[in-house]
Amino acid sequence: MAAVFDKPSLWRRCSPLFAGLDAPLLLAVGLLAAAGLLIMFSSGFDHGTRFVDHARNMLIAGILMFAVAQVPPQRLMTMAVPLYVLGVALLLAVALFGITKKGATRWLNVGVVIQPSEILKIAMPLMLAWWFQKREGQLRPLDFMAAGLLLMLPVGLIMKQPDLGTSLLVLAAGLSVIFFAGLHWRLIVPPLVVGLVGMVLLVWFEPQLCADGVRWFVLHDYQQQRICTLLDPTRDPLGKGFHIIQGMIAIGSGGFFGKGFMSGTQTHLEFIPERTTDFIFAAYSEEFGLLGNLLLIAGFIFLILRGLTIALEASTLFARLLAGAITMIFFTYAFVNMGMVSGILPVVGVPLPFVSYGGTAMVTLGLALGMLLSIGKAKRLVQT
């Protein structure tokens, strides 16, 4: 009889918290995080406490991820509207009372300095998934128009700050929800065609459009300069084109096998600007080469495929849309970062997920990953 009253071990008491968590997804993220720690140790070796701070940020993000994974999707759904309203209200407060640094007004002092646009990376897909869940079974074109207005309000406020990188990520997250909700191809193809034609015309007339004194109607000066620098980095090789040129040199110099851990000359001689943040992929490519890049890309592909699988297996429309949008956030982060470092996309300040240094981005990714795990866990618990 004494055995009946034996105190259960700590593992037995905690094991229900781990039940249903997607092991392959966690393995993929763990490997990406390990690659991030490895290259952070090298690229941040003479950069103060970057490695220690990066490990701390990962630990905080991991704790948040695990905590959010315990929250059922139904509870996440109740948070959608309050979080969206709070995010938009804070963006309006930034426009009125925000802190300006280097020509951009993106921060707000509420006792501590915060960047409210980061909230919308999570709030936007939550809000749109909630909206389409409420309209399930009776979707009309007006519902998609309303979703577009819900999306463009915060995107417009973020672009006004200006913050092209964050606005791009929020826009991508929102558009992915609208697409997965069933937006018809007839409404998707025309903007794609217009964008493709615009890119062709931009490349064709680049000398005239990027000449000194020419100002484009829609974009800020720095955004216009980034696009012109992408088209011709040699226009200002020691100024605006320096980032792209040095990034491409570092990637090319890595060869197939790379120069080896702690042996990247472009990295350690400080030719790569922002080598621990936005341009960490260049440092990684130099030291681990094409082979290392293929393994890193394979990790991201597996992460994205696993996320889409969770989305397909989700039991509610809200969960499917949210899981799909979170997965596309990971894709957008990785694609834009690798593209801008490789010189095929403008430099917009987007970190490489689970690899780049940055506390706010790491926490945001941890929250998003926790939501994805929550959706997968809910499905598994229902099945068992």
C-alpha cells in the first residue's frame, strides 16, 4: 500500500506539459539555433558580449515558446482582437509621441522604450485568422475587402515611420492569411503581373530613374536609394553599396567547403557590416561554404514543410490560417534575409530566423513558434 502514496517524480509531473509537442519541428528549430550559436561565437568573438546575450535571448524565447505552446488555440483566438487593437493604438501613439532616431520614429517610451510594430507581427495573423473564422461558411468579396482594410491600417502606419522591413513582414503575414482563406486567383494574378512589369521597367530604365535629382512619388529617399543600390551596387561602392558588395564577396570567397570555423577573413577583419545581425548569413557562408548553406537551407525547408503540415492537419479554420501564416513568416524572414545578403533583394533590415542577433526578433519568433506548437499539440491531443 505504501507504493500508492509514493510521490511521483519531477519528470512524471512535468511530462504532460511535453505531451503532443511536435518533435520534428523542435528538432529542426534546435539545429537552426545551434547553427546560430556556432556562427555567433565566431562573428561576435570580438564584439563584446554578443554570444552570451544571444544565448540568453534564445533561452528567453525558448521559455516563452514553451509557455505559449500550453495555451489552447481557442484561448489564442480570444486574444486576437485585444492584441490587434492594442498594437494599432500604440502605432498611433508612436505617430504622435514617438521617439525619433536616425530619421525614423519607431519607438515609444512607456517607462521602457518599446517598438510597437513588433506586436503586429503576431497580432496581424491572429486578427485576420479570427476574422475569417467568424465569417466561415459565408465568405463574400466584402469580407476579403474588410480583411484588406484591417491589414493596410497597421502596414500604412509602420511604413510612415518609416520601417520598410517590418512593414514587409506584417504585410506578408496578413496576405498569407487572406490567401489561405480562399482568395480567388483572379484577384491574385493582376497585382503579380503589375509587379512583374514594374520590375522589368525599373531594370530597363534604371539609369534614368536612379539619376541624381530624380525622386519617386511613393517611396522615401532611403528606400529609393536601396533599390537603386541593388540594381547597381558599384554606383557607390564605399557608401550605400558597401553592404551588398562585401556580403557577396564573403559568400563567394567561402567556396564549396568554406574557410573553416573562426577563419573567415571578411568577417574577422570587419569588412562585413552588421555581421552579427542582418548580414550574419554572409559570415556563415564564408566559414561554412556552399555545403553549409545547403544544410542551413534544408533546415529552413524542413521547418516550413513541417509548419504547413501542421496547418493542413489543424481542426479549425482559425488554427489552419494561423499556422499557415506563422509558417509563411518564417519563410519570409529567411528568404528576404538570404536574398538581401546575396544581392538579389534590397537591404531592408530583416534578421535570419533563430540565427541573427536581436532580442526583440528572437522573442517574436519564439512566440510564433509556440503558437504553431500549440496548434499541433491540440490536434494530437484530440486524436489520442
